[in-house]
Amino acid sequence: MSLCLAAGALVISLSASEITLRWRHSVQKTLWEEVWREAPGGLRLVEARIEGSGAGMDPPEDAVLRDGFWRWTPALPDLPEVVMRRSGATADWRVCVRAECRPMGVYLPAKADPVTLRPCR
């Protein structure tokens, strides 16, 4: 199986069952990353990572500092999809597939908003 990015009728297969979404907080400028994996219930958030804290982005108490990031596994149920907004006021999302990170604009037009991450159907 594979994960897909979708915007309206446009659907792009990422040819991967796990990806990392990466972005910078618009105020704090802190790098945030989430690792999403295809699961029986849809999408599973397997790890969240943040460079630092502030502006309401504090890591939880069980987070571990490793390689410059606070890391933890959120206790969330599987989700059918993840919806991302692209306001244009901040840098675009980065999508990392097999450790190669590219701006969302490589996959979908800049005006594509919202963008949905979901298992390909």
C-alpha cells in the first residue's frame, strides 16, 4: 500500500507507507516533525519531534531529547486522514519520503489548499 496527498480531484501517490511531515512554527521558528505510517485504521502518528519549546509547543513530560529534538510517541488513535492548510503566510510543508525531503509544492500546486494525507484507495 501507499500514502497519497490529495487536493480536490488531484491525488498523488507517494509510493511509501511511511512519511515525515516537517514545518516551522510561524512565530517560534521551531522545527516540528511528525512521522506518519499507514495502519489498518488509516494513519498512525508514530513519532512527534520538536527542536524546542515555546508559543504553546512544549513537548510532553515523557519526551526524550535525542539528536537535537524532543521526541515522543503521541497516544492517538489511528486517523482516516490528516488535513494540512497552506496559507502562504509561512514556508510550505516539507514531505519526507525515505529520508528525502521536498516542499509540498513539488507534489501539488502552490494554491492547492487544503491538502489531505491519506492511504491511497
